[in-house]
Amino acid sequence: MEKRVDAREYHLNSKQAYLNLFFEQAEDSIAVFDLEDRVITVNPAFEKLYGWSKTEAIGRSLPLIPPKNLEGARSRAKELRKGSHYYLFETTDMRKDGTIFDVQISLSPIYNSHGEIIASSIISRDISHVKENENLILQSEKLKVVGEIAAGVAHEIRNPMTVISGFVQMMNEDSNSPYYEHTKLIQKETERIELILSEFLVLSRPQVNQFVNIHLAKIFDDIIQFFQFEFQQKSIDIILQNNYPDVIILGNANEIKQIFINLFKNAMEAIKDGGTITLEVFPSKDNNEIFIRLKDTGCGIPSYVLERIFEPFYTTKTKGTGLGMMVINKIIQDHHGTIKIKSQEEVGTEILLSFPVVQS
């Protein structure tokens, strides 16, 4: 009897040791909650993933769920207390610092020896990198579709549009024509079609650009001059803060101009009744890069739009193609630059660009 008792005790202790070892060394986050959603215990992977230490977590009801997901989480918790299970459920959780991340979770009730639910366990895994890869694949597929469409259609459309545009320009020379306003409108729309085709072609053709030295100050002067009439019409003040007029970058001048034409157009559309657009130029600490900050006092960009702003065909504009920001991003990447966007609704938008500098 003593040997059998000793063997059983050894078996139980070994089992408990293995369970503790699994709990402590598991790569997935594991947390145990009581029926009031207070933390009973967590493993080291939970501390690493969510940012809460074990000491901070135990006994507390932690804010692990983003506000927009609370209703669904409460519903699952209610079903969990009835004995339901959830396996590999994909959602979003929140870290201690407030950052949101994609997560895959499994929820299970914990029973006592009498078959009563006394707690629940949550095993979670960060799948942000998986979601990111899925998005990259989707973006790549969309780009492929855009390229195929552009390569097959854009040139064919351009040929008749060139003829139409030429004849409309001839008709516009007679300002006394009863159709003058109509032909002006036709000309404006053909120019818009040309812009759309240019965006398609940028996405479709392989980049074999012969980059040359570009004086950024000249680009800025040209762009501001180009929009000067529209600035006056819309009562927009343009502020240029450039103490580095001699900065040179390597690139394609037309494509760099296209970046700032699109950005200025977006800024002007965001400003309804007068406002300010500020263009600020400054170098990096090591002088290897130049930063261009473009700020406007427009209506701002909603967060849900900002998250998808570089997606192809995604637009909130009635006349937009959903390609403008995507083209900008591609051109910047081709020039080994970066772009970051911050925005606040009813306050304005700030866009920070960077490009490598040609060292003199």
C-alpha cells in the first residue's frame, strides 16, 4: 500500500511538474481568468505579448480588448460560462500601451472535480505577421491586375484621346462659339482621363528610369507656380520653409513632380473655405537624407481611411480612381524614399517624405 501510495504521489507530482513546465515554457500566451474575468495566473509568453507583468495582472480585470470588440467579447464570455469552446478564433487584442494587434485565440472553460465551471483559459497567438503577409499578397495580386489592365488598355485609349483633345483645343480657340463652355468642359475631362492613364502606366511599366540629379527647390518652385491661381481662388495661403535650396536628390523629375502635384491636390481638396498649406524642408541628423513635411489645415483623414490609404482602388472620392496615393507610394519606393502620414479630423493632415541626398 505504501509503495502504491508513493507511486501515485510521484505520478501526480510528475504530472504537475510537466504541466507547470508546459505552462511556463509555452510560446503561446496563456492566461487563466475567474468567473468575474479577473486574472488568476499568466505565463511568461502572456507578459511578453501583452506587456503586463504577472504581478500587475493577477487579481485584475485587464483592458485586453479594444473598445470596438467589447460587445463580441462579452457575448463569448457568456457562452464560455455555459460550457462553449472557441478554437483558433481570429480577432484583435490590445497591449498595455494601447496598441492593437491581430491575434488568434482559443477559449476553454475549466471545470472542478464536480463538473462545475470555475474558471476559463485563453490561449492566444500573435498573427500580425501572417495578416501582413496576406495583405502583401493581396496587394501584389491587385497590382498585377492593374498592370495587366494598364498594359492592354491604356495605350489604346490614349490614341483616340489625343485626336479628341487636339480637335477640342482647336474649338476652344473661338471664345465666341456658343459651345465654348461645353468644349472647355470636354477639354478638362480629357485632361483628367490623361491623368488617370498616366497613373495606370506608372503602375504597369517596369521601372528602368535613368535617374538624374534633381534640385528639389526647383521642383517646389514649379509646383507652387503651377497651383498659384487655384491657391488664390480658394484663399489658401502657401508657406514654404526651405533653408536648404541647394539640396540634390537622384531621380526622375517628372515622377517627383507627380508626387507633389497629387499631394497638393489632395491638400487643396481637404481645405474647404480658406486655409494654409505649409511645405517644410530639413535634413536628417547625418545629412544623408532630406525630409519634406507637407501640412494642411484641412478636414483631416478618418482613421479607417488612413489604414487603407495605399490600397489600390480604395477611395472615398466620388470621382477618384483609388490609385493616386498608391502611385505616390510606388514612386517614393522606386526612389528609395519613405512616406509617413498623420492626420486628425477637423484639424489637418501632415505628410513626411524622405529621400536620399546626393552628396557633393
